[in-house]
Amino acid sequence: MNNIHYLNHPLLKHKITILRDKNTKTIDFRQLVKEIAVLEGYEAFKNLPTIDVEIETPIEKTFQPLIDGSNVCFVPILRAGLGMVDGMLEMIPTARVGHLGMYRDEVTHMPVEYYCKLPPEISSKQVFLLDPMLATGGSSIDAVNTLKKYGVKNISFICIIAAPEGVKAFNDAFPEIPLYVGALDRCLNDKAYICPGLGDCGDRIFGTVENLKKTN
Ligand code: PRP
Ligand code: URA
């Protein structure tokens, strides 16, 4: 399990606590998901390669490192993963973005793929799969299998809240893939929701919760 990175920064913990609160409004929820993505990305990008380029400071010419963003691709799992993309792009603006649409069947909790649009030459890029929630692991495992079908070799998965069941399933399936977890929760309930979790992340990002107040 040494490819699992439990992130432990107080700022990250603080923001995830506010995210969980059922009284957090949609606009704040969305902003927090973005900020959390930045903090997690900072950790997950630690091993990105750099290339030395020549620049000129006011003093002299020098070779200094840059990240080649065109070699990086963010792939959010729709819908909730979309909330993490802007934060990631703020850090690596030249990165590419692919999209994978998946929803969990309400009865079986199995993922159903409904959309897939990936950039050309994705197979040679460093791909960061994004989804705030790792519950049973079904969606992220299917997403990785799709990426592998396209020949992608370098994949990392970044989630915000994970259940132990999902972490185990994902790591059993892909022990070679680095997994970044913002918070490890207690368990899944009988509807496969994470406890204590934050509820339905997609609904909270996009304001599609039925009992939301009009001002929320
Ligand atoms: C949520 C979440 C993950 C998935 C995690 O999506 O964003 O994609 O559930 O659960 P799993 O690990 O058990 O597969 P959901 O199916 O609710 O779709 P949505 O984002 O479109 O609401
Ligand atoms: N998807 C969510 O949005 N929340 C959960 O708790 C589990 C899956």
C-alpha cells in the first residue's frame, strides 16, 4: 500500500471540514473544491519532470527548470471531478483536459460510462485522474481501465474523500498507480455513500440537491 498518499496538511483538513458541513452553500462548496484541488495538486505534482530552458534575468543568461504542461493531462470523472479542474489548471495552465462521464447505477452502485473525450496523444502524457469521491472504487477503477485502453501508462488518481473499501479496491486493482487522498473516512453505508462523507458531491457542486434553499 506504499503508493497511497494520505495528505495531512492542516489547511487541507480545515477546508475539507467546511466542505463536509451540510450548511455550506453551493457557491462556497464549489470554491472549496477548487482550493482543495490546488493543495492536493501541489503534493501530486512533486515528481513531475522539468526541462531546463534558457532565460535571461536582469543580471545574466541562465538555464532554469520549467514543467512542460503539454505533457500533462487532467481527466475529471463527470460530474464531480469537474469541480477540481479549474484549481489544477491554475497551477498548470498549459495542461490538456480530457473528460470521462460516469454515473453510479442507483440500485447496483455499479458505474455506467456515458461519455469519453480524451486529447490526442494521451498515451504519452502524465494523466491525473480527478474525482472528489472514492467510495466503492467502481468508477475510478473503470476510468483507469478506459485510460489504459487508450494506451495511457502514467496515471495518478487524486480524490478528496475516500472510504477504506474504495482505497483497498483501487489499490488491489492498480498497486502501481499513485493514489492521493485528502481524507480517509470510516466506511460506506448501505447506499454506498461515504460516512461521514459530504453527501452527493456532484449535487453539491452543481446545486442539484432537491431541498436546497433558494438563496443557497
Ligand atoms: C460519484 C463520484 C464518483 C463516484 C464514486 O459520482 O463523483 O464518480 O460517485 O463512487 P464509487 O467509488 O462507488 O464508484 P456519481 O455516480 O454520483 O455521479 P455524478 O457525479 O454525476 O453525480
Ligand atoms: N459519491 C458521492 O458523491 N458521495 C458519496 O458518498 C459516494 C459516492
